[in-house]
Amino acid sequence: MHGPCLLNIMPVSIRNRKNCRDDHMKRQLDKFLATVPGEPQILGYTAQRRAETNSLLDMVRIADALHRQEGGDCTGIAALEAVPAALYSFLRCCKPVDKLEKCNNFEKTIIHSISLGGDTDTIATMSGAIAGAYYGIESIPLSWQRACEGTEDALDYAEKLYQLSNDQNK
């Protein structure tokens, strides 16, 4: 899957997972937003209105607005709470990011994820997986690929999965 198709199916894919319901995602996003002192009202969204939000992309837009207003301090994010942060980082870095103009969108996603604080390795791993699927392997700098442990195994598994997928579609 590549390009805009990923964004179109991501909310559906998340809802179809047994352990990842919309109400759970909303609660996790509220926890994420609560890390900002005072949790001010953003774009007319109160905590009550956020709880009624039906779209994952709406939730990410709310998080984006709050995150920008509050300067992005998100320390203390637990692994389970990292999912909204990872989605936020990926979607945020589809647009230009100040001070990262020379980076491609994959690099911006990883750097932004790390800058959030909290469980940065989990957030960067998840947002990097989404960005890698969206932008393709060519967006990952060769120096980063060489520094990763298990790159050759991952490429081998990816090739086998691709072949298996093609064999089943025949």
C-alpha cells in the first residue's frame, strides 16, 4: 500500500481490530491531550465534545491544534498512549515542519516523534512503520538503513510477504 490509499484505510483498519475500538482510541487521545497543563479549549472542542468525536482523523486534528498551541511538551506517554502520538506525528509531518525543511517526510516523522518525549522509541517505531509503508523504502536514508540491526532480515521477510501476497491473488 502506498500514497494516499494508506490514509483512507487507516481508520477503518484500526476500527476492525478487536482490541482497538474508537472509544478506546478516544480515551487514549484524551490521556495524551491531558499531558498538556491546563488542557485549554482548542477550536471550540471541549473534553466533552472530543469524547463525541467520531473520526480518528478528527481526533488527530484536535491533537495537532492542541500540540501546536502548547509547544509540544508530551512527556510521560505510556506505550499504550503512544498510538495517538504516533498517528499524530505521521500526519503532522505530511505538512512542512519548521526547522526540518531539509528533511524528507520520513525523516521529519522520526525526528518529530523523538522530540515528543515520553516513550519515544515506541512512538518513533510506530510512526516510522506508518511513514515507511506510506513513502516507501527509498525515503529511508541509506545511512539509517545501514545503522539498523536486522535490515537484511526485514528486507527478506518483506520480499517473501510480497511474493506470498502475489501468489494468493492469482
